[in-house]
Amino acid sequence: MRLNRDDVAKMGLMALLSAPPIAFMTFDFMFPNISTPSLEKNLMVVFLISILAAVPSGYFTRRTDLAMVTVFLYTAAGYTLAVALYSAPYTIFDLEQVLPAFYYAMFFRFTVVLLFLFVLGGFIGTVFGQMVRDMIRKEQTGLTFKDGNEG
Amino acid sequence: MAIFERVKKHWITVGMYIVFSLFFLSACIVSANTYGGVAQAQRDIVLESPVESADIVPHGDVNVSFSIQLHNPSRYTLHVYTLSWYAKLVNASSTSDRVIPVGEDYSGPTHYLEVPARTTLTYTFWNVVSDPETMEKLNGFINYSKSLGTDYTLETLPYEHSFSIIAMIGDFQHDYVREGYLNDLVTVELGYSTQEGIR
């Protein structure tokens, strides 16, 4: 897989922009009663949002392999951000943590299943994004030829 | 860089993407802030200054009283679910009347008690023991103790008080059936007993 500087920049930017929805959904899945707005642990909504979050990576990336790597990248970035949010009381709010191993084990145990949803939804979203891009391009090409014929 | 050219070209799509991302980023910040606030509330909401007393009132009855402060420095109102106080005298020498109840009080969820944010509330309970049967037991305990070499009066008897309060933080949902940890997250359970102190 060959990457140029633009590819890396694009993938990095998309990983950054698609990470917040992943982070929020993971955090919300852990604490649906205190998060705002809450998805109430509705896996269908989580799946739909993970499709939506992946649409730009398909739309802006011509190469399918890069689009799929972007899905992995933003899922990892989002999950890391979710762990940071989960640790907020002990890092930002200066509370004392009693059982850190248990605390994080609980988080991974509860949310690990979401990673499959994010990646699966991400792949579907990528394909959907590429389809949308191709449809728009097709329409544009058609319009260009139509304009040319008229002219 | 070519990427900026493409951003310029697709500025509507990129703009929508940024708005989508910022929405979830704000939700993350708000939610993490709430989580921090709730965790701080769990740490900072405490019971303090318990005072136990017993006084002789007219007609020789005894007024057993107890007061304790609930300190809520958090930004959330506490909705009291249950609140209970129980006072007793333990008579270890008796086989039939080992526990002599001298006072009790209870408030359930239907009483809608609240502890506003950033306040300290003092709960005071009392009960005038005038029932001849109970007074007889208390005096019996005093006389029995005297025979063993310990001098008590109705005011100095070793009454044991126990107090407990269960309250919900804010208006967060707390009635999950399977996810008990979510209920625990927004529930404050505090108690006091003469023997164990504040817990």
C-alpha cells in the first residue's frame, strides 16, 4: 500500500473529524443516564451513526483500501478519546481512583462489542460514501455533456 | 497542498462534516463534565456533626433525640428516596426483651424530600418515651446495671442510634433493571450508627 503525503494528511484529518462520534457513542453506551444527548444504548442508532461517520472517508477517498484504513484509524482515535473521557474524574477533576484495573476492565468489557459495530458500520459507510461520490460525478458528467451538446 | 484545494472545492460537504464532528465533540465535553460533577458529588456529599441526646421532660418522661447534618456542596439537588432513624437500647442480659426501641422515623419516596444544591441541611429526630411498659424496661435496665456497679440515669443510658439516607443525584435516570452500576452512579447512600460512626 503506497501512501503519499496528501493521503496521510487526508486520512489524519478524517480520523480527527470522525473520532468524536465514536468517542461519544462509546461513552454514552457506558453511561447513558448522564450523557447528553443520550442514545439510550440503542444499538441500531449506534450502527446508523457509525455508518454516517464513515461516509466522508468513502466520499473523499478514491482508494478503497485507504478509506478502510481510515475507518480503523478513526475508530482507534475515537475509542482512545472515550477512554480519556471515562478517566475524566480522575485526570481533570482530581478524584482518587480506588481500583484502576477493575475500572478500566469494566469499560473494555462493556464497550468492546461496539468496536465491531463501528468497524462494520464504517465499512458500509465507506462504500455508501463512494457510491454517493460516483453518483454525483456521473450526474456532473452527464450535465457537462448535455451542456456541450446544447452549446 | 492538494488537500486544501479539495476542501475549497467541496466546502459545503466539508462544512457539514465539521458541524457533525463538532456536535459530537460538544456532546463529549458536556457528558464528561457531567460525569466529573457526579463523581465529585459522590465524594463530597457527606454526613457530619451527629448529636445524640436524651433529656428528662415533664412527668418524668424521657426525650430521646438525634440530629445530623447532610452537607451537599455539589451542583445537583438531591432527591431523598428513603430516610430513616432508629434508636434503641440493647439489654444483653434479657432473653425476651433484648432490644428496647425508644424512637423511630421514616420517610419514603412519596414524601418528596429534597436537599438543594450547595446547602447543608440538618435533620433532627426526637421521640418522647412515655409508654409505662418501655419506661419500666428502661428503669429495669438502670437497676440491673446498678447491681453490676454501673450507674445510669434515663439521660445517660447507652442508647444506640442508627440513621440512613438514600438519595438520588439530580434528575438522572436511576431505575435500570440490568445495569445496576448506572443506578449506583447517581445514588448516594450514607449512614450513621452509634457503634460504627459515619459511613
